[in-house]
Amino acid sequence: MQIIVRDNNVDKALRVLKKKLMQEGVMREMRLREHFEKPSVKRAREKAEAIRRARKLVQKKLNREFGIVAKKPAKHQRSK
């Protein structure tokens, strides 16, 4: 990966670098590898991510075909 610094504007070059790293998922990968993740926790996280991806795909398909926007399920709220 290469970022060109123009007019000695390092701040802008850093912003561009961070944006590219975010797009490629490097920052997310770094956060995940920061601490050891137990295999059972990793499986649960990956399963939840797969479910989110599948729901998002169905949502997009419904929206594209029928113009239907499905309601998001309510998140569980903690009782105080």
C-alpha cells in the first residue's frame, strides 16, 4: 500500500491511509488479534456475523425486488 504526500500535507495523507486501512479491514483485524480469543467465543462471533450478513442480503434482495423495507427487529433492552 502506498500513500503519496502532496504539498507536505502529512495530516491529509494520514487520513487517506486510515481510510484505506479501514476499507481493507486491517484495523478490525488488529483489534481482533489484540487479545487471545477462545475458540468457542470465536465460533460464536463468526456465527453471529454470518447471521447478520445473511439478514442483510435478504433485506437487500427484498428491497430490490419489491421495494419492501423490512423492519429491524427490536434490540433487547436491559431492565434497570
